[in-house]
Amino acid sequence: MGTSLRPAKFDAIVIGSGIGGLTVAALLAKLQHKRVLVLEQHFTVGGFTHGFSRKGKFHWDVGLHYVGDMGRGSTGRAVFDVLTDGQLTWQAMPNPFEKFVYPDFTFAVSTNPQRYQADLIQQFPQEARAIRRYFRDVKQGAFWFGAHTMIDLLPDWFAPIARLGVRHLGAIARQTTQHYLDRHFRNPRLKALLASQWSDYGLPPSQSCFGVHSLIVTHYLRGGWYPVGGGPAIAAAIAPVIERAGGKIIPQRRVTEILLESGTAVGVRAENAAHPEQEPDIYRAPLIISDAGAINTYLKLIPASYPLPVRQQIQSFPKGSSALTVYLGLKDSPQKLGFQGENHWIYATYDHEHMARLPFLPSNAPWPQFVYLSFPSLKDPLAQGHTAEIIVMVGYEPFTQWRQQAWRHRDQDYQQLKAHITQALIDFVETRYPGFATLIEYAELSTPLTVEHFDASDRGSIYGIPCIPARLNQSWVSAKTPIKHLYLTGADASSLGIMGAMMGGVKTAGLVAGPLGFFKTMATIMKEAKSMPPRSVQTVAQQSEEASHSYSP
């Protein structure tokens, strides 16, 4: 029997329901009145914004830990408000919202950028001039990195000229973070301190471009926010916008091929992820948008028979980093140990390069040497159980021997390694914060294989194409593709993280809208967001309680 042909009743198909896919789908639905079909291979919608629960009381987000630029009136807040019809509420993190914890001192990061700068100068008065320059330069670096991601919005005849101009004028964004720090600072402790957030973009200073470092630093200059109800509240609020316009979101539909006719994208072939033995379905639409990432799209979804010169470039490009995460359910509030909901970046040394190169457990080298510690339950006023997360960046290679084994059915060696990792990460935090381990009631570890299984990302990469300087030279890191009516969205079309992937969605929706479509889309978003009344946490809590009382299984 052949594949099942679905009626062509949609105006667009979006592959993947990450924040980039949901964003472009919602904007096409809301602003362009298109019927959009979103196909998601996972059984839960949301990509890295989805979450999971254990024991009926512990909830964690798998990829969203905090978001910057969410103050009322900001661009990020405006986009989210329009995407969700104002139905998503954000809770500000405490001040200070982050702590950089080193062996001999802890630095608290203020939500006020002037206070942040002043605190650095107080700690390192000999570097005052360089610190002031740094705060100017990160804004410049972020601007030029952003300018580069917008080049593909320009007409094809003008884009090469603009690219040369951005390359020349925005050279600050193309240097490595380490190059910038070594050039402007003398104190190694200060250089390490300024690079403390490198896990937010997945690369140590010697590898990352200063543009992405700047983007992250400026993104959090006024603190962090967390969605009330956790990451799943995002997809829950966006979905109705898509569906009201006649669209649909279908989970457990794994797209295996983008269908081409005469070099034009016309549909997709998708299998039922829950029942792969069934015949796949064919969905057709005049517009195809992939939120599956550049690697999956170009190397797996576009037929191998179609001539694509960029395939070899993509295959040889450096791979992205992944992470280990220990999800912890706690017996009592972590506030008993002094935590208020801020993030803790804990380091055993000032040498970030050494930490990034350390061999993986169970080698003889001391591991881990750094972790990110977060408390979801202290960020979300609707949390029912106390939770924490410990995260550390790691490569994919140590786990390749278990790649072919099925999720939840991997062998005893893998389970023992996971137990070893879990204990090592807990012990590392316990060394810095005595009493932490006694709070733990439940622990569960995810590895790069877990990420790969649920997100379908290449080698479990959590940030997409790595933001090394060479990324800025790749024509395929773009929302445009060489195939007519096929676009990319998400992080590989713009920049990494929740906000970067979301802006990738806005960018793709703008391209679909035609010349100057992005700028018209942003103008509409900003105008509509201004008219939306603020939504309080108390309102959300009341609605959540009413919903729980009316629920019938």
C-alpha cells in the first residue's frame, strides 16, 4: 500500500513546534490569516519550551530557565503578548537574579545595569576604564550580530553589498570573546567573571564570537523573567491563536521528507511517531517552513537527489554542544538554604577553557568543575512542588555507544553511568552549599541522547548551529533556502535561545509577507502590544484554580 494523501486544506505547513515554529505559525495565522498546520514529532508540543512532571507535584522545564528583555514595553515582551493575545504572564526574578560563584568569592549580578557596572568597578578598580568600555562594546557587539542575522531580509541584489558593510563595520562581533577579553583586560579573575554566562550560548571564550556573548550579556542586563505556569504555558497560550484561524497542531507526526516538484516545495511526508509501522501521510501546502534546524532540513528532509552545494559545508561545520541535566524534586523549600530564585553559576576554577576541555566521567580527572544551578519552583508562583535543576555542558561523543538503544530500554552500563553522573553533580553543589543534598527527594538525569530523542536535534545539540565566528560566513544559516516556497525558522534562522528562536519566527513570517514584511510585522506587533492591558500574576492564579476545580477526568 502507498502513502495516505491528506487533503490540501492548509496554506502553510510548519515542521516542528519549537518556539520558532509556533511563532511563525501564530503570526501567519493572526496577521496574514493563513491556515497553518504544525507537525511535531514529540508527543508534547513546545520544543525546548515544553516541560514534564513527576509524582504529581514536581514540574520542570527542559529548555527554558529564564528569559531576558521581558519588561513591559520591551520588544521581546511585545512579541510574546501578541503571539498569545496577552494570555501569558511573566514573573520577574529576584534582584540579584544571578550569582557567579568562584572558589574565593561570589559576585551577585544586579538587575540594574548601572549597579552591575559599579559593582564590577568596586571589585576591580584598576580596570574601571576597561569595564566602562565593555558595557559600551557589548551593546555594539550585540547590534552588529543582530544586523548580520537580518541581512537575508534584504533584496537578493543588495544582500552581498550589505554583508560586506556589516562585516567591515561590525568586526567587533566577529572576533572571539577571548580575543576581546585579552585585549582589553589584564586581571584573569575579571576576565573569567565576565565570561561566566558562557553556558548560555554553549561555547567557552576561545570559541564563541563576541557578538553572541554580547547578545546574551545585553539580553540580561535588566534581569530575568519566567513565564507563570512554566514553559508549557507558552505553547498553551499560542495554540488557540493558530487554531482560531483554521490551523491545527498535530503531535507525534515525524516529517521524514520535504516533497519537491520542479524545484519547489509542495508538501511533506510524515509518519506517525507512535505507530511508525503505519503508512506515512502526505500533507500538501503552498508554503513549507522548517523549524527542524538547518542540519535536519538540508541533510535529512530535502531529498538527497536534489542538488544542494551547501550539504558538504554543513556536514563539515563544527557540531553544537549538548548538556546533562539533573532534575531534582525537593522535600522542602530551597529558601531554607538561602536561595531566593536566583541562578547560581558555580565554578571550581577561573579557567573556563580548562573546564570546557575536561575529560568526561568516569575518567580520573576531577569532574565536574562547573555547573548551572536553577530553582524553577522559586521562579513560578504556581509551582506545587519544590524543584531544582543542575546543568553542565557536555559533548555527545561519550554517549554514542548507546545511541542505537531505545529510550527507556538502554542497558545497565548506561544506567550506572547516569547514576554516577547524578551523584557527582549533586556532590559538587553540596560542596559549595552544605545541606543541599538532604533536601532531595527525587532525582532524574537527562543526557544528550535524551535531548536527541525528544528534540530530534543533531547529536542532542541544544543551541543549534554553534555561534563561532565562522557561523557569520555561512549562507545557509538563514531563513531563506535555495528552494522555492521553503523557509527555515527558529535559532538557525536568527540566533540561539528562546528569544533568538522566537525572533527567527518573526523574521520568517516577515519574509513570507513580502518586501519590507519584517518591518511591517514588527510595527504591527509593537502597536498591538501597546493596547493590551497588563495581566497580573493574581489573575493567572485565580484562573488556574478555577480550571482545576472544573476539570473532570
